[in-house]
Amino acid sequence: MTIKKKNVISEWFHKIPLNIGTFIFGALFVYMLITVILYLTADHIQSYQVTAGPLSSNKTYTALAIREESVVNTNASGYITYYARENSKIGKSGAVYTLGDSPSQAAVNDLTEQDYAGIRSSMAGFASTYDSDNFYDVYNYKYQLEGSILQYSGLQTDDSTDATQTANGQAIYRASQDGIVVYSVDGYEDVTADQLTADLFSKKNYQITNLQKERKVTSGDPVYKLITSETWSVIIPLSSEQIVSLAEKKTIRVKFLKDDATQTGSLAIVIGEDGNYYGKITFSRGMIRYSGDRFLNIELVTNIKTGLKIPLSSIVKKNFYVIPKEYMAKDEDNGDAGFYRKVTRRGKDDSSEFVSATVYQEDDDYYYVDTDTFKDGDVILKPDSQSTYEIKEKKALEGVYCINKGYAVFRKIVMIEQNDEYCIVETGTTYGLSQFDYIVRNGNTVNEDDILFK
């Protein structure tokens, strides 16, 4: 007996109902398949949003501050009360602290409404600048406030330098010279530029001692520090590249990240005790703002050129007709700028027609006009003259394709500065870019007037 094998595929097709729905589904399936294949094989247009600013960020450093400062030790023992506000200027013979056999107490009842107003203002100022990352400032302010209250409550000052003068039973000790009072020491007070080592910049073992925490002192203990000059410096370690980039600079602008203040200082490259190179930036003002800081985060403001930042890959070149300026005319009807093109008609005398033109750039002698406006060989007429000019010479301008409206439009650029990947270009150029415009990241992948999507 012969057994016939069934045609499985034929039977499967016979089971599919052949109706209009099947054909529509099949057509949609084929369309979607072709669309996916085209999408996967097509070049995808990437956009870039134009931003404003410098070409690259300025470098930041942790700088070491050095000043003319000296630690003052007490020559007696007792309970200490500070009167001078920390990080404030004090004159010669100004009262800094008192010593007594018992802690001094302020006579709060003696405070006037004006005294209370000053205290409230001080507290509001501290609260507005308080940083929870530096909680120890609360203790500094506590002692400062105590000293202020004691001052308000009756400490009398004069020009005497006699430490035996007393107030409320306390011996008053005064500053030996003008300066800024600081109530902390860290062992860096005597460091000079020729003693620099890399270890000085390590915060791992850095310790600062708050002298206001001690309520009772003995003879020989440090009690405050006095900064005696407005001239001060910040020191930064330098790499080989930084030495080269800063070698020609005599002055440099510095931004202090603590409060975003900036000032210019004189720059010198010095060799430390360890043989390494350091940048020393010296200032003649502003020290009091940072008199309590040994380490400061700073930014060297070296990238001062700013503009619109774009990728180099977006830049393309486009040819323009160059036309002598003297051939420019104005339309008598609407005042548009353009040129009179010579027109020759069969059986008629030569005539001219006005052609409006967009000027993308001009130099001393020529206007740069879009090539879509004319074609090679067109002849234009000089206004009020019989002179003619044949349009054929072209020159290229650099630009990018702007796609704000969904299609590619050429926008001229004038480059200011560039690095390996980006450049900055001028703002406010005629037919140029604006901040937040969208441009094609890879300019060579599109043509002008191509329909695109951002």
C-alpha cells in the first residue's frame, strides 16, 4: 500500500482565511517591517542646543593662605573673657581679653535698647550665613556674642597699655599693635613661601585649636592670634602643564568659592623646600574676609573669552556670491535691499528687474549673497550707471545648520577660540546664532532646507 505524505505548508495556507482583513494586516506588517529596516540603516541626525559661556571651565584649586600673623601668649593665669570680636580689626591698645579669679558675668540689666538692637542685628547676620557643615562656627559665635554683651555692659577702654587696669574686677589685656584678632591656632602661623612642602596641603593631619573653648588659662598659654598686615598670599601646587600655562602671567584674577568674590593678585612661581613648584598669588586687600581660613577653594579665572559654545563637528562651509558693494540698490516700492538684474527678452530692448537679496556678510569691498538668489552668468546693473557686473565669483563662509523650525537653515558663525572638540563663536552676528538655538551636531550629514526633526 502506498502512503501519501501530506503537504503541511499547503494545508497551513489553506487554513488561513483569505479575506480583506488578512490583506490589510499583511500590508501593515510589510510596511512596519520596511519602516524599521529604514530606521535602523538610516543616518540619524543629532541635535545640539547652543549654550553661552567660556570654552572650558576654569581650574579650581585648594589654596593655602599665608599671612603676617603672630600668636599672643598670656603672662598670667585666671579665668579668661574675650572682648574683641573674632576676625575684626582692633587698634593698638584695644581691649582683647580680661583675666580674673572668677568668670566674668555681664550686667545684662545695664544694656540699653540700642545695645539690644546691635545684638539682634548680629544674630540675624549670623543666622543668614550659617552653614550646617561648619557647626563649630556656632561655638565661635557664642563666645563672640558673650564678649559683645560684656562690652555693652560697661567695659571702659582708653589708650592705656597697663594690663593691671581692671573692669568689674577683671584685669584688662590690650593689643600691642594694630591688627585682626583670630581666636584659633593651627601651627601654620610661621610658614613662609620658601618653606613649602606637599605635606602642608594635606588636610588629613590638619588640626585647628579653638582658643575660645578654654575658660581658664595659665601663664604661657596662647590666647589669641594677631594678623598685622593687609598683604597676604594664597599658595597652590603646580603641575608641569600649569607651570607652562602660567609662566607668562604676572597678574591673575582669582575667584574665592567661599563667597564668589573675585580680585586680582600678583602671580609668582616659587620653588618650595621640597623642590616642587608652587604658584604664589599675593593680594593687598580682602584678607579680613578669610582671616579665619587656612585653606581656601579658589578658581583661577584664565578663560575670560566667552561666546556661544558649539561642537566643531557642526561647522560646515557654504559658498556665497561676492558682489561689489557699489551695485547694491534699494527697491523704490518697499525699500528692500537688492540688485538690478539685466533681463534680455526676444524682440525687445534689454531691461532690468529688481531682485531682493539677503546679505550674510560684508567686508570692505563686497557683499556675500546666497547662491539661490542668482545663477552663474547673471549680469547686474550699477545704479545710475551703465556699468555691469557678471556674477560668478564665490567665497565660502563658515556656519552651522539651525533646525529650530524643523528644517536646516544655514547660520553664519565667527569663531573666537577652539579646542579639540568645541569652539566659541561671537554673539549678535547678522544671520548668526542665539543662545538656546538647536543646530545639527554633525553638519556634513545634512543639506540646507532638508526637513528634519529636533
